[in-house]
Amino acid sequence: MNRRMQTPGFGHIGTLIASCALLGAVAAPGGSIAHAQAPPPPPPVLTLSEVVQSAVRDYPLVHVTQEELNASAANIELARTSYLPRVDGLAQFNRATRNNVFGALLPQNIVPSMTGPVLGTNNGGSVWGSATGLLVNWQPFDFGVRHANVTASRAARDAASAVVQRTQLDVGTAAADAFLTLIAAQQTERSAAAAVDNWDVLLRSIHALTSAQLRPGADESRVEAERALAETQLAYAKQAEQISRATLVKFMPHADDGGIMFATARLLTESPQLAEEGVPFQAGEHPVLVQQKAVTAQSEAQLHATERSWVPQFNLEGAAFARGTGTESDGRRLGGTNGLSPTTANYAVGVTVTFAFMDFASIHAREAAQAAAVRANKSNEQLADRTLQERFAIARAAVRTAREVAANTPVEVNAAHTAFDQAQARYKAGLGPIDDVAQAQRLVVQAEIDDSIARLNVWRALLQLQASRGDIQPFVQAVSK
């Protein structure tokens, strides 16, 4: 009896052990249930704002203009150094003959200068000679020449700064447009691929009818030709997508990393209204016009500097120097190291005034050329203003048209599908030719492509509108919401 009572208990424990073993066997291939593998991380998502920021920060052309700005800023400091006095030092040791002749020598830089009395001899004996000196030269006033040059350097710095701003605008706009173009190319590729699938479905339907001898074989050939045309369009769509991706990679190399996704939620579903659309256009704030005004100011400053260049130059000079020689005034040579150290010292202080009388002709010619450049830059400024006004008007018209198209494409898609269904029904009933079906299918394909990029075109038009204003940050912020 005791054995009978123990047997069921043993069986219960065995069943429990077997159940545990079974759970272990089930859990063994994938690890324990409590420590199951985590799902793979989602692919990185690239936004339009990130593309614009990367392009404005890292695109080489921006770096070029920034370094040109740095060079212009350094030129201001270079122009300011003209206010400082000039200090020149000299130390010289030589061994040379002591022969000297009487007579003048025109200014030149070939024959070394010679001091001392005429000896009346001509021999090759040489002596040591030495010299040391310090010359200080300072221009106390210059009738505004240096100030005009500093002002011209500042104007050049302002022009370079305007170039940086314009380059950042152009690069940011181009990067954003490349992003939108790639999205549009991807949508077109998807629509083209869907068109190929639709032609496949239609081809199978027509093939069934022709196999049953309910329709002529020419109908199937016609659909095969349409499908081949759709395949060609798909190939071109893929090419356009690859080209658009290459353009985007130019602005952001990481955009071509494997598995990367693009943030397109708002771009494909919304047709936004920007608060800046109703703001009047102010061309004077556009970087293009700011740059042109800076160029005009630079040419005016250069003209002013040229006008100040034909003036006397006053130089306050001071010099201290010493000479040493190994010969006497009567021509006798001193032996040893005599002459290697300066022994006779002098100093001098004075004011030197120079005026280049004959420079007036060349300066007058430079003034005429610079004045013409000023007038040309002012005309370019007016031209830039009119061009910006035109670009803004065109961009505003493009936004209006894009909105109208985006509102119309859903109607186009619905009507195209209805027409295709009706044409296909008539064909199956033997009431219409295959041409009607093919034409209706092409309308469906075109309508779907138009609808897939209609809202993207609204965003692209808004981008160009903000670019024509000179600031795309409101557009970038609208995309990032």
C-alpha cells in the first residue's frame, strides 16, 4: 500500500522534471526567455535641417570664402601698420681697398659708396672696415592717405563678409533643393515601379483572354509593348534617383551610408503655409544686394585713397651710426685688427619732405579708372535689385501654381482610376478596343507620378521663395516641425 501511494508522487515529480527539461530545450536555441535578443536598432533618419547645417558648415566653398574673409581682416591690420615708425638697423664688416677718386656719381645700386680723401694712388692693399647704425623713420601726418587705405581695407573686409553670407545662402539652398530632388526622384521611381506592376497585372489578364481566344493576339503584343515602355521609364527613374543622390552626397557625404532613411513625413503629406509669405519683399536685406553694396563701398574707398595719394610726404628721421677703418687719411694702413670695430660715431635728426611732381598724370588716370569702376558697381547694384525683384515675383508665382497643382492631383488620380476601370470593363465585355485600356493605364501612371511629387513641388517652391528673400531658415524650421 505504501508502494502504491509513493508511485503517483514519483510520477508527479517526474512530470515536473520533464516539463522543465522541455522548457529548457525550447529556450536553448535562442537563449533564456528572460534574456531574449533585443530587436535591431532602427536605421538612422536624415532630415533636411541636418543636410542644410552640414552643407553650410562643411562644404569646401564656404571654407574658401571664410578664409578670404580672414585674409581681408588681416589686411586691415596690415594697413594699420603704416602708422608705426620704421626702425632699421645695420651692422657690417668688410675688407676692401682704400683707393678713392674725386667726382660725382649718379644715384645707383651697383657701385659701393666710398668716403675719405683722394689718395692719388692705385694699389691693391686692403684694410678692415666696419659700420653700425640705427635709422628711425616716422611719418607724423599724411593728409589722410593712411586713413583712406585703412578704410579701403575695411570695405574689402565687409565685401568678403557679404560673400560669405551669400555663399552660405547659396550652399544651403542648393543642399535643401538636392534633398527635395532626391525625395521626388524616389517617389517617381516608386510610381514607375508600380506602373510596371500594373502593366504586369493587365498583361496577365489580356493573356488569359487571348489564350481563351476571346481577344486577338495583337492585344497582348500591344500590352507587352506598353510594359516594355514602362520598364524603360523605370530605368530612367532609377538613373534620376542615383544622380540626385550623388548631388546630395556632394553636400553631405554621409547621406550615402547604407541603410540611411530620409525624413519625408511632412514633405509628402502636407502643403504648408509660411508666415513670411505675406511679408513685403525687402531687397536691401538680401545677401546678393548686401554684397554688391559692399563692393560699391570698397571701390569708393579705393577712389578716396587714390585721390589722397598725390600729396607731399613728411618724414621725421633720426639716425645714430659709427664707422671703423684700418687706414689713415693720408693713405697709411694700420695693421692688425684696426677697423674691425666702429670707433667714430655720429648722429643726425631731421625732417625730409618729398613730393613726386610728375605722378599727377598717373594718379589722374587711376582716379578716372576707379571712378568708372564706382559707377559700374552702382549700376550693378541697381541691376541686382531688379533681378532680385524678378526672382521673388517668379518664386511667388511658382508657389501659387504648385499649390493649385497639389490640390488638383488627387482629383486627377481618382478620375484616371475610374476611367481605367471603365475602359477595362468595356474591353472585357468586348465593347472597346485595347487602345482605350492602354491610354487609360498611361493616364493612371502619369496621374500617380504627378500626385506623388505635387506636395514636394510646393515645398520646393517655398524653398525658392525664401531663397529669393535671402533667408531659408523659416523654410527649414517649417520642415522640421
